[in-house]
Amino acid sequence: MGELDFSGRRVLVTGGSGDIGRALCVAFGSRGARVAMTYFSDHEGKRATEVAMAEAGAEAPVVIRCNLRDKSASAEVAEATLEAFGGVDFFFSNAASGVLRPAMELTSRHWDWTMDVNARSFLALTQALAPTMGPGGRIMALTSTGSVRAIEHYAAVGASKAALESLVRHLAMELGPRGITVNAISPGVVDTKALIHFPQRAQLLEVAAMRTPNGRITTPEDVAAVAVLLASPLAAMIQGQTIAVDGGYSILA
């Protein structure tokens, strides 16, 4: 696999029990990386990720259960990861949560919950893990088009993703001199279990498929493929960017 061979590398993927998290764990693990993954309440999804990794010939992951809403969780995740691996080479912030309500109905609890999981934990884990990375370290985060576009009931999540993308740019500026890249992936519409919480799910999928120049919506495996590229030496000069992986969906007005 050459430059896409990650044998001996160590990666943390948050939200490893979800569809995209599973694809990430399999993609890195099947290329030789040692994988640590977090999850919270999706026990079935966690087990599915373990099975998928075994079927792909990957080493069993280090599983860390946590609720990233908790202020102490990021430090606990970092401690468990470093205890298992001694350091990390790649960190992918994939875990996401939040409240889907109109902006005028949001409470401070809704806001804090969404920001804590989607933005604060990314910063806290980066602060804890980046010092263990050498040149070639890679930090990546999952964002969405809701960071720059208005989507019904998406005000809190969209704001948290916009904050995350800003953090990506500022962290890239600070960590770039150390040979560490920081980037975000924005996959557009992906049919995952998380999408069942959207009241307009069926319409969203139908419209996305119709509007995508490539003729289909993005899959978790599409996201993982770009993460593999960003983690490789081939992407050494991709820095501080938000990469759209959506088949062209976002280029249309």
C-alpha cells in the first residue's frame, strides 16, 4: 500500500459506533493502524464496528466509553488513549450530537450540549493529544454544510460546526510549524443512523440524490477514503482546509 500503509501508526476516532466512525475505524485498521475508538450509548453499533474491523483483518480496537458532553470526558479519553498507545499519530474527531430545534426555541442547555460535544471536545482532545504527535501528525474533524448554510432545525448544530471549522484553521496555523496538519471533512448528506432524527429525512435524501452531480449521495466509505488520503504523506500540504466530499452537491446554488 506504500504511502497508504499505516502499520505502526496509532489513531483515535471518536464516535466509532456510528456509520462514519465505523468506516473510519475499518479504513485505518485495515491499513495496519492501531485504533482507539470512543462510543457512548450505542452498544450495538460498537459491536458492529468491532466485527467489521475483525472481518477486515484489523487488530481489535481499544474501546473507550464516554459522554463527551461531560467536561471531564476529553481528559479521560486522552488519558486512556495515551495509556494504551503511548502517543497518537492521527486523531479524527467524528463524534457529534446536538439539539435539532428552531433557533427561537433553543435554551442555554441545548446550546451548551451541542457546543460541548461538537466543538469543545475537539479542542480539548487536540490540546491533550497534539503534544504527543511528531511531524506527520494528522488531526481531522467531521463537519457539515450546515456550518455555512441555513438548514431547518439545524441552528445549534450548524453553529457548532462553524466553530469547529474556525478551530481547524487556527489550530492549523499553530501546529503547522511542527509538521502537524489539521483539516475538516464536510460530506454533505450521508444516509446514516443519525439522520433518522431529522424530521425531513426522506425529503432530504431524495433532494440530495437529485441535486448531486455524481448521481448519488455520499457514503461513509467515501468519507473514510478522504480521511486516509489526508492522513497520508500525499496530503502534507493540505492544511487548515474544509474538504467537501459530496459528489458536487455543495457547488449548486
